[in-house]
Amino acid sequence: MINESVQKALNEQLNKELSSAYLYLAMSADFEQKNLFGFAKWMKVQSGEELKHADKIYGFILERGGKVDLMTIEKPQQSWESAMKAFQDAYEHEKFITNSIYSVLELSQSQKDYATVEFLQWYVKEQVEEEAQTEQIVKKLEMIGDTPAGLFMLDQELGHRE
Ligand code: FEO
């Protein structure tokens, strides 16, 4: 049986992963409306990744005999002034998620819930990648600056994400 405080923290993390999916879906729609189809594709794939992150937690809670508590997902921002602003927000969001994972991990350790400690190792590794990829795109956007040709090329590159 899962520890009650850990179960609560996992349900909150489940909500954050679903909120992440919602945020990136909003970014995807905004990019598509601005004809940045490669950026839109990248964000759509990212949104799908977040659903998988949520699903893993959902499955884990149930596997441990716990109770899934689906909470309200807040309405995300609908529009960003630039690709740079959207990816800066994505990078900041990933750092927030990393800290949130660390908090659940610390709680699991303090509660001696070693199964959850082990489960969360996957997220610790995943967050290294999640932060790195959004940060790299922010850096590329910084290099591009206001050059439309650069933005066009990055849009092409990001559109290859599967
Ligand atoms: Fe599920 Fe992007 O962290």
C-alpha cells in the first residue's frame, strides 16, 4: 500500500504533467496559427510526451494499490509574442517540473517509500533531457535573433521531430 502523503504528491505531479501537456498543446496551436509548422509539430510531440509522463504516474499509483485523484487543469496561456518567448517559458516550466520531481523524491525518501524513490529515477533522468532540449532551442533562437531566414531554418529542423 502506498504512503498517503506520497500518494498525494504523486497525484499532484500527475496533474502537473497533464498541465504540461496542455501548455505545450497551447503553444503548438499558437505556432500553427502563425504558420510556424515545424515549431508547432515539435510542441505537439512534446505535449504527447507529457501525456506519457502522466500515464506512467497514473499506472504506478494504481499498481501500488493507491487512488488516482484527477484534479482541475488550469487554462494555459493561449498566445506568445515570439518563438523565443514560448521556448523561454518552456525551459522555465521544465525547471519547475524538475524541482517538483525532486520534492516528491525527497518526500518519498523521508517516508522510506523506496519503491517510489526507484520509480522516480526515470523522471530524474528524463528531466535532464527535457531541460537540455528546451535550453538548446532557446540558445539557437538567441543566435538567430530577428533573422527570418534563421527562424525558417530552425522551423524546418524542429519539424523533423517524431
Ligand atoms: Fe514531464 Fe516536460 O516534464
